Amino acid sequence: MEKWSRDINCYELSNKYSIVKANPKEFAIYESIYGDIISNRFAVKHWDLRVAISLDNPFSKNASYYWIKDDKRNIGGVLIEPNVLSRLFFIPPFTNTYEIIKYLKKLLLKWSDCNKHIYAYQIPIEQSKYFEMLGFWSDKNRRWMMRPTEIYDFRWDSSIIEKTPNYSNNKEIAELFFECFNNNIDYHHATKHDGQVLSYKDYLDEVNEYFYECKEDILIEASTLIYDKTHNKLIGACLISSLEEWPLIHTIGVNPEYRGKRLATTMIKKALTVLKNQYPVLRLFVTIGNVAESVYYELGFIPGVEFKRLYIPGNK
């Protein structure tokens, strides 16, 4: 079994199956139909965008798209390269999922740096059981949630000052998020499995990127900073961005000392109210097990399809 190379177009998985390098745009069409349950992309506006989403892969360093072939027939597709597998799908009537994943795992072990984790990203629940049977560990489960925008008669407590965020607030927003998320579920995933410790700088980079990319006035208007009037201290923030041409709760956090006062709920109600002028829906992406899920459910957000991230631990 050969090592991975950008210049090799075909790899044998067995005497029956192989993977062959695919044209990315053609791959994206098939993956968009067969690789994702339609309800998970219920807010994608048009076909060209669906295809663009399939081609957007932050996990990989290369356009490593391959057809999975049974003799000369395409039976599925996968994005695969050293230490990374994603976008795995099968074309009906093929159903021998376990066997193919077994061969793909063997390929990954041959190609990968085994001192690092080998990750399988965006794995739907119906496939995840086979990965787990083959020795992958379950890591992070995430899903979309969404609800219609709506006009609310919301009010701020008299002890609160509400402001619209701008770039000059970047450092205090980053400090707030660092304090809010220091022990949450996403922090523990990153620290435990990647050997990383999320720092203030990581949050500052994320906030700076938000202001760099968020250009629509209505998204900034729908975002909120809230301050404790007595201490003039930033205690909550809700940043609204855009993803796949629809508004998204980019990040929301409330200082731990001020939780339980429905501040996050009010910030989301404000966003839903402001966005109602131009958009019919608001979306978010949540890690399952995050305590914020209860807030979203109470506000009428409906969950989409769940995806899992699995991994084979590195030797270090």
C-alpha cells in the first residue's frame, strides 16, 4: 500500500475496491446529494451555495477528494489524506459501509503521522457506529439549530447598559469570552484531545476575525454588548455573523457571576427582533452537552442533524 502523495491518482483498498482522485466540483455535487441529510442544510438558499459548502473543508490541507470504486463503478466518495477523513458518503444501492470504513482506516494508518491524532470529521450518526466498532474514539458531537426570526417586546434591567459592539471593543470582548468559556465543554475537548490550552489570544484572534468579516450593518445592529451599570464592566456579549448567506449566532457569552438573570435570552430576543426586518431565520451551531442548549430550546430553536467527530489517539 503506497504512501499518500498529491501526484498519485489511484489507491487500491482491496482486490475489489479502490479510491480514485475526483474532480472537486463533480465530487461536491454528489456529496451534496448523498453525503448530507437534507434537513441539516435546511437553510441553504440555492444549489451553487450547497456545492460551495461541500468544497469548504477547513480540516484538510489539500483538495483530497476521491471516488470510492467497486471495479469501475462509483459507489461513494471521501475526502482523505494523512490524519484526516471527512465527507464520506455512499451512492445507493451500495450498503457495505463497515467494509469500506475498515479499508479506509487501514489506509489512514499507513499514511498518517501516528504521533498525532487521526480525525474523522462530520460523521453522521448512522456511520459513527462503524467507526467506533473499528477503534475510533468518540470526541465532539455538534449540530445546527434554527428558528424563525420574531419581533419581541424585550426589556433590559435598569442595572444594565446595552451597547452595539464595534472593533474598539475587541479586547474586552475577548477577555469576556475567555472568562466565560474557560471551563466549558469546547474548552475541555480542545485541551484534552489536541494538547492545546485556549488562551486570551485565541479569543482575541476570533473576535478580530469576526469584525473583519462581518460587513452587514444589520448583523452588527443585531449584536449586543451589555455592561453592569454600577461597575461599568462588560458582562455579556452576543455577536451575530453570517454563514451560508443566513444570520448565525457567532458567539454568545455571559460572565459566570451574572448568569441566571436571562441575559442571554434577552440578547437573543433582540437579535431575532432586529433581524426580522431582513431575514426569516436565525441559526446557531452547538456542541451537544453545552449548558446553553437549554436556553436555545426554551427560545424555540429546533435541532438539526447531529454530526460527530471521532479520532484514533496519537502515540504522544
